[in-house]
Amino acid sequence: MERGKLSILRETSAGTAYKLQAWENGKNLSRYVPPEQAPAVREALAGYQLFESLTGAYAQLKIQETRDALAAGSKKKSRPRR
């Protein structure tokens, strides 16, 4: 799993060189990625996107569950008439 964006750094006769950019600790960090590692980095980036998607969906389910529980517990109770 990897976070960031993979961009083309330069095209050479040996292949395409890439850079991976990501925000870490408030800074934009760049890392060189050799051409032979690019497919693995792409797969790692896709893994992080899937992770983000799944955790977002889970969070939304838990938020709705909490709202439903609060709504069920906050309904006004009727008072007995005298």
C-alpha cells in the first residue's frame, strides 16, 4: 500500500523514469521510481485507494448507525394523563 501520485519524470532510451509524490508530515516528498518498479508502485497506489474507499464506506455506515441509535433514544416519552 502506498500513498501519493506517480508521474513521469523523463523518457529515456532505457525506459520511462517516474517520481512518486506524497504529502508526509506536512511536506511534499518526491521519490525516484525506476521503470521496473513502476508496476508494483501502481498496484500499491491502487491498494491505498481501495483502503480509502472501504474505510470511508465503513465510517459512513457507523455514522448512520450512531444517528439511528440517537434518534431512537431521543423520541419524546409520553406522560401519563391525570
